Amino acid sequence: ALFVFFNRSANRVKILYWDRNGYCLWAKRLEKGSFRRPNVYGKVAPMRLNELSLLLEGIDLTHHQRLTPV
């Protein structure tokens, strides 16, 4: 399981998961713009791995289009 956390402005994401030897933490920060997350009703929302991959590549999941590169 992956645990994905976004900050309030959605320009940073942290991904936490358990490896065999301990926890691993990945982080990504955008210089401009923000991650376009799908609408979430509540604090927790399930997401498939391919959706997370698309989100990290800069694809807007709400409109299914790639954002312009910075």
C-alpha cells in the first residue's frame, strides 16, 4: 500500500510505503502550478497506481489532458 499526502496548495506530494527494511519516503515539489487531484469527498480517497502515475506525470485527472510542461 502507498500512502500519498498533498499539502494544502497541492504543489508538493509525499509518498510513504513500507519496504522490507523500513519505511521509504518519496517527495516531489512543483516549481510552478499544482497537482490537479480528482475531487475528494472526505479526507481519504482510494487511488489506483496508474492514476497516481498519471497525476505525477502532470496529467489532469479531472479533464483527462496533459498539463503544459514548465
